[in-house]
Amino acid sequence: MPNSHSRFPSRQAPRLLSRLCRHFSHKIEASWNEREGLLRFSIGECALQADDQGLQLTCTAPSVAELDELQEVIRRHLQGFVQVDELVLQWH
């Protein structure tokens, strides 16, 4: 399955992880603790890991198209939580 990862530098990574997972838990299956989270969408999954320097995002999906869509969903929501006009994540 196609997968990708990105890192978002932030000293607030544990808080961002918790907010993202709590937000998504109203619509999809989500599990998390202080340092790790897992979001299960119909189009794939996103694992999150927080440390003192940032948030690591790892997405997996059945197809490249679904992976692209999943990356965009994560980017848009993260952008809303960090309150910037345009958040750019480098996916590898």
C-alpha cells in the first residue's frame, strides 16, 4: 500500500496530536495518548507521533489517489489548528 510521511515542527506537538485526534474522533475511529495517535479513515490511516520538536505524520492508503486525499485532509485540519493562512507539508 502507498504510504508517506511528513514532519511538522512544533513545540506544541503533543497538544496538536490530542486536538487532531479528539476532533476526528467525532466522525471516525481515533485512538491516542500523549505521544501517539492513530486515525482510521475510510480512505486510509494516519499515525501520529509527537515529541519535543514536532509532530510526525505517517499516512497509508490503498491507492495513490486516496493517499493524496488523506494527506490533504490532514493538512487542512492541521492548518486550522495552527491558524496559518497556508500550511505546506512536505510528504515523502
